[in-house]
Amino acid sequence: MIDKTASTGFEDYSHHVSGSLVHDRAARYAKQLVSHWSGWAERVDVKDSTTTMFFAAEDDEAAWELRFETLPDRVAMSIASESVDYATVMIGVIDEHLHRFAGTRDTLVIKWETTS
């Protein structure tokens, strides 16, 4: 069980999903999502090229973390949650936001895979 008031560690969650956004402006879109969601996050940790956002919840199933790592050719994204269903829902929410930020000027391809 995850402490829903503070992050106990990204790897401590039961379910992990990894994704990548390959685009010459991928870092811009990730930064925009972090800025957009930072008001809802319990905590935002930035270290070098990695940003981790922790979202607390009343329900252990809904506590989750989102990590972005800016790499030279892409942004690697990871979702950690106690619920595979909730992680799946968040994939859709993240995709929707990133595509909305890009609008009609950019076509984004985001790929996801479950890692645990």
C-alpha cells in the first residue's frame, strides 16, 4: 500500500507504464503539461532533466506519479500507480492534453507500454 500523503518512491507502486514522445518540440510539450498540472500536484520534484509529479488521493488506487525525462531525441514518460485501470485512464488524459497543446501545428506520436 502506498502512503497517499507523500511519495514513498516511484518504484514502490504496483503498476508502471512507460511512454515516449518523439518530436523536436517534445520537451516544450512536457514542460507545458508540468506547468498545467503543477497546481494539482502534491509535489513536483525537478532534478537535472527529470521532473516527477506526485498526485495524492483519498483512495490508494488513485494516488499516482508521473515522471518526465528529457532526452536529446525525445521525452520519456512514466506513470506509476497502484491501479492498472487508473494508470490506463491517465495514459488517455496525458495523450489528450499533449495533443491539445500541439493543436493543428504538430502531429504527435506517443507510444506507451506496460512495464509492470
